[in-house]
Amino acid sequence: MKNIKKNEGLALSLSKGFTLIEILVVIGIIAILATIVLIAINPARQFKQARDTQRVSNVNAILNGIGQYIADNKGAIPSFIPTAPAIEIAGVANSGLCGNLVPKYIPAMPFDPGAIVVDCVTAPYETDYTVVKDANDRVTVCAAGELPTNPTPICVTR
């Protein structure tokens, strides 16, 4: 009987703590899970989606400002908007866009999230947005998309 009790005590004293193999296995599992989470989150893609969302908001803001300009001028489309048969993303700022819309219709001229910004009132700058009107006097504002899954430009027409 005494021998059995000694063996039980010996087994309990040897099983205290973790072995090096157990610790390494747990660290490996945590590393695998962390890698999976980083791939699922993909911060670079999240930032690109955020910039594309900002572009959509800016396109709508420019188009709303132009719409208010048209409403104030009894339906006359601004002469500074060029007529184009096809929409091309050229990255060229329309010369009269800032002077006619800021600050009356838009508090500040929207700019592309990836562009270097200067106040358009003091110096002209590239907005990286294109504004054109078609033959039916429909105004289209476009911005180049950033996501590789959506290489088409972000355009809104009214």
C-alpha cells in the first residue's frame, strides 16, 4: 500500500508546469491564428476602400454644388464645364470650377485623397476629378478608382 501512495505523489510532482514542447506548440498556434487574422483584416485594402469611399463622397459634393449653381442660374449649365462625347479620367482640374463653386456652393473644393492639396482660391491645383457634360446637358463627375478589383472610374451623372 505504501508503494502505491509514493508512486501517486511522484506522478503528481512530475506533472507540474509545462514542457518546452507544449509552450512551443501554443506559440505556433497563436502565430498561425494571428497570421489568419491579419490576412482577413488586410489593412492596406481597408485604406484603399476608405479612400474610394472618400472619392464617392467628393464626387457627390461637387455634383451637388454644380446642381445648386444650375438652380441659382435658372437652369443654365455653367460654361466652365466642357462638353465631351466620352468621359475620360484626365486628372485635370476645371479652371472655373473652384472660382464659381467655392465658397458659395461648396465650403472647400474637394480633392483626391491621394493628391497634394493647396487651397484652390489662392492657387490652382489638381483635384484629380473630371467634370464634363454630354450632348444632353447631363453633368458627369468622375474620379479614378483605386481598388484593383474595381478598376473602373467612380462616376456620377445627373
